[in-house]
Amino acid sequence: MTNEKRYSLVDPASPAFGVASTAVMGAVTLVDPSRLDGQQRRVMRVVSAVVSGLYVGVTIGGKRLPLRALAGVVTGAATLRFADTSEAIDLRLENKLRQVGIQHPRRWMAAGTAAFIAAGFVGDRAAARRREFLAMLEDQSEQVRPLDSKVRKLVGGILSASEERGAQELRAQLDAAEEVYWDDEFTGTAYFKVPEGLPRAVPHNQVYPVRARFIGPDGASHQVLVQVVDGMIDHITAEVTNQEDADQVEGLLEGWPDAAEVVYVLDSTDGTSTTIG
């Protein structure tokens, strides 16, 4: 990924967009509309409409500017049109959280929103990497080979660290998986070929919530993510944990870490990760 793309706020796979969208959407959710006066509420509704429109325009509006603009305008208009309903639902959720004894519910709501946006960014980034990788290798023939034992142990550790939904199906797929490759150069991504007919994991499309973290040769924290597509284990990706540092350390890895070198972490509902074990 070029520096221009890394810092682009109109590229849904860029670290800059991921950090900015997660922070802004979380901050908007943190504001309690019920505590605003009439003028403040109108301003906040406009801000929310603009933010929502920009986010949707960038993430699902395609590459063509007219389509992005149309998607953004429609989303912004809908956000304004249904602002009353949205705020009523928002208030009801906040009250429900208070009733079950949760303190500072707005913070939890903001953290949940941020986690959702961050998960979407990770998915977009993985898809973009796959497209770039395939485009780069489109002139080379696809080949299949037995899965490297280091990769198999690494992925097996991720899928066995915590019994999350879909883990059993993914482990069965891993046992039968082969690696799809185009050349022998390490790219930080490994693609899998899984036989048809095996049970599929649910949700069908997800970044598995357990990650393997390790310290790279540059001294920065990295993580290995497992991407599931159509219920099948599709590929793994190694990336820097803190996306703000991606421009400084991306591309410095020379190989996959040993399973003994990693620490497994589980995504939490508050947007953080919890160490397993």
C-alpha cells in the first residue's frame, strides 16, 4: 500500500480512514441528544447526517465519485428524516443499559459503535489486500501446495485458544486445507483451499475474534488475523497492531511467527482485546 493510500480519507482500507472513522463515529455516539437544547440538537443532527453520509459514501459508494456522492446524500437525508426515531431508539437503549446496572451507558454505546466500525474497517482492509494481491499476480498461474506446518500450527492455535462460535467447523476445515500460492515470496498473507462439502462456520463472513499477537523484528506489535469468507477459512494476514504505525513498519516482516512466540487475544464488546490464558 502506497503512502498516498495509507493517508487517504476516501479509501475505506487506509489506516487513516480506519482510525478517523472509528474515532468520529464513537464520538458522535457519545453525545446524549436528550441533554441538548433545541438548537444544539439540530446542529448535532446535521453533524450526524454529514458523518453518516460521508462514511457510507466512502465504504459502499464504490470508486466512482457520482455513486459515492449519491450514496452519501441519500444516507444523510435519511439520517435527518428519521432523526426522531433514531434518538428515541437511542434513549431506549440507554435506559435499558441503566436498568441492568451498567454505569456510564453512553460510554459503552460509543465503545460498541467504535468496535463495530473498526471491525468493518478490518474487513474492508482484508478485502482490499486480497484484490491488490490478486491484481498484482494476475499474470501468474495459481498453484496449490500442502499447508506449511508453521502456518497450520499458528492458525490452529488461534482457532483453539477460545471456543468461539464457528471454531469447530474452522478447525475441521484447517485439517483438510491446502495453501494457494503464486510465488515463494513472503507477502504477509496466506490463502487457503478447502474441500467443498465441509460444514461452514457461522457467521459466514467475519474476521475471527481471536488474534495472535507477536513482536516483529522491528520491535512493533503485530497480529495475525483469520478471515472467513462464505463460512470457509479463506486466508490469514499479518499486520501491525496499531494502524497508526502502518506506514513505518508495514512490509518489514520476513515470515510467519512460531506458535510459541504469540499471545492470543480475544475481541471484547467494549472495543478492547482480552489476553487469553
